[in-house]
Amino acid sequence: MNDVPRLASVVFRLSREKLGALKDLSRSTRIRQSEYLREAISDLLDKYEDRLVD
């Protein structure tokens, strides 16, 4: 069995300035933009964990 979680696609809008900064960061660190976005969402969900409905 494969223990890797399945990923879903998400589409959202981001300001050109934020997108440019994300692209620059990704290029300079060689870490994919998607990895940074998953990390940011995970941090946000951890921050508001007490507000999530089970």
C-alpha cells in the first residue's frame, strides 16, 4: 500500500506582487511554490485549530 496522501488541486487568486515574490523565493531556494503554499496552509490551520469543527 502507498502511504503518501492523495493531493487535490486548488485554484485561487494571488496578487501579482505576492506571486512574483513567491516565484523569486522558489527560484532562489529551489523549493517548489506548491511546497511553500502547502506549508503556509498547514501553519494557518494549526494556528486556528481551535476554531475547526471536527
